Amino acid sequence: MSFCAFTIDQNPAFQKGIDAFNKKDFAIATNHFEEELKNTPNNVSAQFNLGLSHSAQKNYGKAIVAFERVLKQMPMDYEAIDNIKYLYEELNNGEEWTSDISPLQRALYAITSTTWSYISIILSILFTITLHVFRSAKNHNKKRLSLLISGLLIALLFFSLYTASEAYQYETSRDIGIVTNIDQSETHHKKSDESIKEKKLPIGTKVKRIGLSKGKLQKVQTKNGATYYIRSSEIEFI
């Protein structure tokens, strides 16, 4: 895993974070990157460097969250993926990184929901033009060709609309979380509304939100299907 902060941003808080990181003042760097993200939440560079800063301080859970948020905006960022895998190796607690989407979905979502929406608009315009050509054509072969093209365009239109919707869901969903603090992550295993077990989930455990929070507790599900209530303060959603 590389611990060299990179900069493509000129905002003051971000640059202060870079300067602090290069001086190995990682706690100060973390504060500056977090300040930058409050002002510009979609700053991928700040999010990536926040992950590096947390990792340098061995705050592996928070580092994983930062790199996972990078993937929300840049699904094909394999450096972020490699960093996450490295962090799980460092944790060495039996957890390992698993992708929430397939390689094909990752490639499609990297195009972004906005771009897929624009593609849908272009395809709908082309479909309208082709349909007009079909209706006005006198030649039988021209009609067949325009009909074939229309069918292809409508199929692509539905595909792009579906992909735009799925990509938007991936970009904006906040149902996946990471356990970032094992010290206070006492959980309550629920069955028939009765607490039957308390345990601590390892740092880095990826969970899915499956219900509304109850006071200080959040109901979540692990990848093996187990359901728990964990303290909301000990989990960050990506």
C-alpha cells in the first residue's frame, strides 16, 4: 500500500492536509481532509487521502470507509480496492473485502448515472428519428432497415434507462456500513424481540442496514445473514 499523498486540488483545507501528511502529521492531515469534505463532499482526492491518513494512524476501519466512498464515485479505482484489501490483511481478523457489485456492474457504473441518462436522451431522439423514417419510407427494404434499427435503439434505450437507475442507486445508497470501533461495538442478537446474545463485531466488518435505528442501536445484517443490533456510534455508512 502506498503512503504517498497526491494532490490535484487547490482548496486551502486540502492543501493543508497534503502538507501535514507529507510532514507525517497524520492526525492534523485527517482534520484538514475532513474539513475539505464538509465543504466539497464529492472531492475524491480528499477522500482518498483521508483514507491514507487514517491508515497511517492504524485507524483501519475508518480508512476502509474512506476508500469505499472513493469507489462510490469511481468504481474502477483499483488502487482504492488494493488499499482496502491491504487494510483487511493488516486487520487479520478473519474479515476480507468483498465487492457489492460484479465486475460488469463496476464497469457500467463507472460511466455514472448522469452519463447514462444523457445516453438515454440521445437514444430516444434517434429512435424518434428512425421511427419517422420508417413511417415515411416508400421502399420496402428501407422500411425493414429502419424497423430493425428502431428495435435495436429501443432495446438500448431500456438498457441505458435501467443502468442509469441502478448506477444512481449505487452512487446514493447509504445502506452498507463498516464497523470502525471494536471497543464499544457491543451488539445484541435479536430473536423474537428478545436479546439473547451480546458480542463485538471485528473492525472492518461490512454490514447492511435492514431497519430503522432504535435509540442508539442500529439493526444490521452481516454477509453471512446474521442479524444484530449494534451501536450507531460504532459504524459508518458508506
